[in-house]
Amino acid sequence: MSNAIEYAEKLIAAPSVTPATGLVFDVMEAMLAPLGFEVHRFIRGEGDTGSDEAPVENLFAIRPGPDGSKHFAFAGHLDVVPPGEGWSSAPFAAEKRGDLLYGRGAVDMKGSIAAMVEAVKHVPQDAGTISFIITGDEEGPALHGTRALIDWMRDKGHQPDLCLVGEPTSVNQLGDMMKIGRRGSVNIWLTVEGTQGHVAYPHLADNPIPKLVAMLAELDALVLDTGTDWFQPSNLEITEIEVGNRAHNVIPGKAKARISIRFNDLHSGASLSERVGAIAEKHGGSALPIISGEPFLTPPGAFSQIIADAVKAETGITPEPSTTGGTSDARFLRAVCPVIEFGLCNATMHKTDEAVAMADLDTLSRIYTRVATAALQLD
């Protein structure tokens, strides 16, 4: 009998608002150790709580196979976004109601991790090496999470051949979509300096707002591309405008804005930052970019076919390969080995009363067993 539901309950019941440390990793270790996994845990970050440098816990667990065998990795995160108000039951109570299991992280992504743990019980150890790459910092800054795990793995000589990330990729029903890539992401802070002054004496001031407005108009009019075979068109969005001027009779001395660009593989974070910087300078401003991730694609092939076959066998559905949506830690893991994301339905992720269909947990665990078994046999 599957224990996927029980595992999900235990993980949900361990509060782990990002950045996560402690109890939830104790629960994860207690699940994996009896299954023959060597569990390694470490903390990165030494800053104050609430800062980008706050401590983050990471876990790497490995069950070695025979010498020379393939190495397949499951990856995911145990941290969750804050639950907020208005839940029908306590967000970390893991309450069953009807066919659903409620709780923060039920689909994003403690449910998938529970299914992974259940799945590996049914993959013989002599089939090959299986590992878990689990972080407590995916929903936050992602500075000391999966990137730190990758560094640790390289230092220890652990090199997976393939990796499956358990993000909730399904849309309308379990199995209808997998992610074979993701767009890149860059946020750019724009600033225009002016000279503060009295509105009745504009000749003694320099209003930065018209310059910022002209800058944003030019940026908003950009057509970055029309998309590619696997990626939708890149899009630039204005996400914040700030002046902070409380006085009606004062010309402000500074105006600021922020834009966010989600881009396909026709661009890089650096090339877009340079382009925006040139437009900002043209209008008398400056641009400060922070690149969250570059676009990547795992072209359809043997790995995606393994996942498609496993999903079809358990659900009768053929998953659509897609690159839509936001970023995930797959943007880092793609530097290690080919990576694809597949997991639960995402309709309630980050929402009040997040919930997973309990039947989906059992089905997903069987899909993951099929995927891991087939991936370890891949030439």
C-alpha cells in the first residue's frame, strides 16, 4: 500500500515558510534513512531572519547503485510561501476533507516530494543510483539553496545523469503538461535623478518624472521577439513606479521604476540589461539589473519520452511539453545534467486552502517509479 499520503501529511505538518530549516528536514531524513539513503544536510547563509542572507538548510540524499550504474536525481524544495489569512483549516494541519488533502505546500511542492519518497521504495537498489536534491530556499531569494547544493555535489563528486524536478506542472488534470524548459528572468531598477524645487519656480528645478515617463514609454513599446519553436514571445512589464512625493507643490528630486522581463532563448540576461541600460541613459537615467535566471531547454528526446510513457501508462494522458510559466530551480540544475519538471496540478499553489487530490499523490508516485526505473536503464 502506498504511503505517499502519509508522507505528504507529515511534511505539510512541519511548518517551513521560506527560508526553511530544522523540523521539516528532520521529517525528510526520517523518511529516507530507512530506505537506504545516505542523508547529508548543511546550512548556508549567516544573515538576519528576513534578509537575503538568512540561514537556509539543504539536503542531499543518495542511495548508491552498482559501480558504473546510472545516477537519477529527484529535486525539489521543502520551503513554502507564507500561508496568509482566511484558511478553512490550519494551513499546517494537513487536514483531509473529502478526496483532498489541505495544507500549505500540498502541491508546491511537499506532495510531489512525498510521491518521490514513495516511488523510490519500488525501484530496486541494483537498478542504479538515486538521489534527492532538496532545498529550503526556492520560494525566496534562492541564493543559498540549490546553487549551494550544486557546489556541494561537485565537491563530493556526485554527478546525476538525469534530473526530474517535482514542480506542479499539471494544469487541468494530473499528467497534462511537463516543463522541458523555462524562460529567463531579469528585474531592472530604473532611476532618474533631478533637482528638487518649488512648482512655481520650475526654472530652478529639474523634474525627473517626464524623463522617467518617456523612458518607460520607449521600453513598453519594445517588441523583443515573436517567440520561437518552443518559447512564447519575451515580455517586458513595468512592475513599479515610485516618486514618494507627498507635497503637492514640490518638484521631486528623484523618480524610480522597476521592470521585469521574462525572455526566451533569443536573449540573455546580459544582452537585455545592456539594451535597457542604453535606453535609460538616453533619457538621463540609470539601470540596475538583477538576473534571476537564464532560459534553458531540454530538447524533446529520450528523457521526455520516458516521462510521457510513464504518464500515459498511469493516466492515459500524453503530457504536453511546455516552457510556459515562471522560473524554478531547474534553471540552476540544467547546468548539472538534462532536467525536466513534472508534478501535480497547480491550480491551488500559493493560494488559500491549497489542496491536493489524494488519488493524485498515489498516481504520481507510480509515475515517478516508472520514470526513475526507465531513466536508470537508459543507454
